[in-house]
Amino acid sequence: MNVKMKMSGEEDFCHLKTVYELLFTENRNSLVAYKSMEELLKEFLNAQAGLLFVDSELVAYSSFKVWNSCVEMMSLVVKHEFRGKGLATKLRFFVLQSALKTFPDKSVVSLPNEYSVNIVERNGFVSANKLTMPMELRESCVNCLEESDFPDCHCFYYVLPK
């Protein structure tokens, strides 16, 4: 299995539809937040999307978002037939390293669901109280189906120790 990872660029626009479809499938299952094609395009342009290829096939995607107060590790999706091979952990670490290199002075946070908590923990994040979440992140929860249940919603709040 030949694995290649890279941060996105203009040359990767041809992969936008595949990433959108991966996200749409997981969003339908309420596992990741919805992203518009416009949001994906912005991530790709700003090199904030990590792509993982197996034998030249795009099989996984992860991203980060820059806020005023922090960097948030965002979506993480892997095609079903490639799950359980450690690819998600590798890609998340790769994207995390890019975020840390690009924004070394910002704190890094993640809002994983129950399926990705172990990946977040393997990448060095520790659990934190959701009530300590920066307000700009909390306000972004308005797009979540469980927003009215906060802080008893499906996601968790993790921070990367400095």
C-alpha cells in the first residue's frame, strides 16, 4: 500500500468533489459537521486541508480552521474500505503538524465525536471542560443539530497542551 499525504493547494481542486462526497456521507450519519463547497474551496486555497492518497486514490481528508483565539482541528473522514488501518491517525497528525508550524503561537483544540476521540488522544490532546471553550467556537455550534443540548451534546472538547 503506497500512502502519500499532502496539504492542499490549487492543484488539488480536482479532489473537491470527492472530499465533498465523503463529508456529505458522514454528515448524513451525523458524524461530522456540514461544509459547503465554498468552505472547502477556502480550506484548499489556504492549505488547511490534508489529503491522504493510497496508490494515487484519495481516501482520506482532514482540515483545520483558524480562529482569533485558537486553531481548531476539524473534519476527519476516511473511505469505509480503508478504515481500521491507522490512516486517520496518520493524516490527523500530519495536519496537526502543519497547523503547529503555520500558527505556532495559537492554542490548538478539537471537538471530536465518540468515534474520533481515540485519534485525538493518540495525537496528544487532553480532555477539557466544554464550558471553557472559546466563545467563538461555542457560537459556531449554532450549525450543529444538537446545539440546543450544549454542553450535553455528542462532541467532546480537547486541547493540545503547550
